[in-house]
Amino acid sequence: MRHQFKFLDMFAGIGGFHHALAELGGVCVLACELDSEARNVYQKTFEEAENPGIIVENIRDLTRADPANEMSLLSREEVRRRVPDHDLLCAGFPCQPFSKSGGQQGVRDKTRGTLFHDLLQIIDAKQPTYIFLENVRNLAGPRHVDTWHTIVSSLQELGYQLSAEPLIFSPHLLSPEMGGAPQVRERVFILGVRNDKSNGQLKNILDFHRDLNEKVFWNPDQWKIFHYLDADHLISDLPDYEISENESMYLEAWDYFVANLSQDLLPGFPIWAFAFRNSPALEDGMPAWESGFLIKNSHFYLENRGFIDSWTKMKWGKSRLTVAEFPVSRQKFEWQARKHHPGKTGRTLKDLVIQFRPSGIRVKPPTYLPALVAITQTSVVGPLLRKGSDRYRKLTPIEAARLQGVPDAVYSRGTVTARAAYKQLGNAVNVGLVRKVAEILMGCSTANESRQSEMSFVAR
């Protein structure tokens, strides 16, 4: 059942909200995005829509006479004239520090000078039926209690019902039929319904919130990341996503380690090659966690000394370096793939997902991925996860987009560089999760059969 409604897409990014709401019958009447590269992707994506709407660069073009002047706030009537009528306002808004105390306008006055205040101006002037805001999980954390209270209270002052408790969820905990995706991406959602338009939606939201805490919608270990990967021969710019010679060297050394260590179970604690000593190198004042890892690694070394002594003398890669000559962060290794390789038989890195982190090399099962972030930490997939492949590589922008529920066509156009695409996707909302939450908010639904066929990516 598709519902025709109009929406505003504020701080729109590449259009995650737009994709989700359009599937529910929504028509975007105005979008706003400051970043020029993201705005370019947005325009290219939706320019052929039946009603592409208007896209503006700066939200303050809608709320101020002079966007650069903090004192030039427009009246409610003027904002009302500049902003089209709409039923739903959505925004992945920036979280900026609020003032510690309000003025004559009450709690809402704390938001002055922030972009959230500009959102409130539009909400106050246009009074949409629904408010759908999204932000990072930390917004609802203990360090931001006052900020959270200000946001909720400000919207309540404008005449909206909403839950005082944060709705936090991640797409990897939803089934494919519910719009889930194999990516850990916890976000907080702020959902509001105008008091005079409320018809049980708040109860639906609270029930969904309760279900999130009490029910298991989907076992995330059932995800198979290879469904979202392309065969290497279909990637025209494949060399751009191959890892460096040094990174290959590090993985070669650690793959040999996990494959040939006789111990059936690898440690759950971080393995530190520089800590393979007869006795741990403890120092006064050392944090308990650090001394604990040094002690554990020393014990692990003593249990496997014969193999480890041999391994540390081996030389790897074209540079012929020993593990002791690797950067310290590449001497650190975290094995988090016990569910996929519960014992020694067949143990390898080649069918796993790898992250090169500042804190070390982390390997995980090929089920769901960590949150998309900047290109420097883009997940690496092993060669056994793609047909006909013999090397590790990073996710392509198109594959990363699939983890956000974004159609292939968005990055097939070559509109932006890979670096810009990773940044945009790292800041984007997950389309399937937004669609599911919007269904709860507005009490509407849409068939997912076409969506599921579109999202079937088994190595084409």
C-alpha cells in the first residue's frame, strides 16, 4: 500500500531518506545539502524523477535574511513562504553543542546559533504532520543527556508527541525482508507526530521500541557478505581497490600463523607479536588492560614457543621483512572469526573480512561488516569470497552502497571519486532501516518483493 505524501529532505547527503520515502509513495518537494560533491550525487540521482523537487545549498537560505548573520532570523511568515508545504520533515542533522541555559523562549532558546535551531524554525512555520530525525548513537549517550533533553523538549514545545526514550537500532539486526543489511550501523531516531494529527502512531513507535529491546528480529550471523560483492572481472577499475604490497605482506604472515599454529583455538584477546617473550615487559604505572594483554601474550608464546620462534624468523613479501620489522600496529592481530573457523582445520584469512585499524589488524567472519567509515579503514574482503579471485581487495563504492541500501546506479555514474564516495556513504543513512522506521511512524507499508530482487547480488 503506497501513500502519497510530500517530504522535506534536510541535510540530505546523497539521498538515503529520499530513496526510502520514495518507495513508500513520498514526493520530495525540497532538499538541502551543503557539501557540493554530495549535492552533485543527489541531483544526478533524482534529476529524472517525475517531480525532482528543489535542492538548496544552505538551510539558512530558508531561515535567515543573510545566511552568515546570526541575528537575521526570518519571521515565521517569511519562512512559511520560502518552504513548500510538506507532510514529513526528515533530517540527519549535525549535532552541535547547545547553550547551557535558555532565554525567554524557554528550552528551545538553547539551540540558537545551531543548525538544529534552523530546523526548529521550519518546523514551527510549516507544522508538518511527522518529524523524522536521525543521528549517531552517542547523541543519546550519557555525555549528551542535556542535549537530548533539549531536542525532545523543543519539539514538544512546538506541539509534537514523541518518545522521550531514544530509538536505537542497526540494519544488521533486521531481516532482508524488513529492509536489513549486513552492516553494523547503530543510529538513534527521533520520531514525532503533531498532536492534532496523532492517531495511535506514538503507541506504534513505543511498541516497536519495546520490541527492539525484547525480540530478536534476525540472527545477524545468517548474513552472507558474498551476496553483496561483484566478481572481480566485472570491476573495470579493479587495481584501485587492491591492497598495497605491504598490506599483502602483513596478511601473508598472519595467514601462515593462523593456518599452521597447532593450537585448536586462537586467543580471543589481541595477539601482539612484540609481546612474545618468556616474561612480560611490565612497567610501573602501566594500565591494567595493557599489562593484562602482555601477560596473556607471554603465556600464549610459552605454550607455542617452537612454532612462534620459527615464524618470527621468517621473511615476508617483496621487502623480505620479519614480523618484528612490521609497524607496531601490524604486529597486533585480533582474531574475531571463531564462529566461522571454530578449530584449526581449514583456518585461513582468505575467506574472511579484514580491517586495517590503527589499533591492529582485525579479522571477522564474512557475515556482516563494521560500520562504513573513511577510505583508510574500508573493509578488505578475502579472495575466497569472490569467484575466480586470488587476491584481497577493498570494497568498491558500489558494494559499499549496497550495504546502505543505495541502488547501484548512484555510483555507477562515476560522478565522484572513490574517496568522496566512501566519505558520503560513511555519513549516509541506511535506506532499508529508514524505510522500516518510516513505516512505523506513518502507519504505512510497501511490498518488498521488488526491493529484494533488486538487492540480490550473488556474483554476477
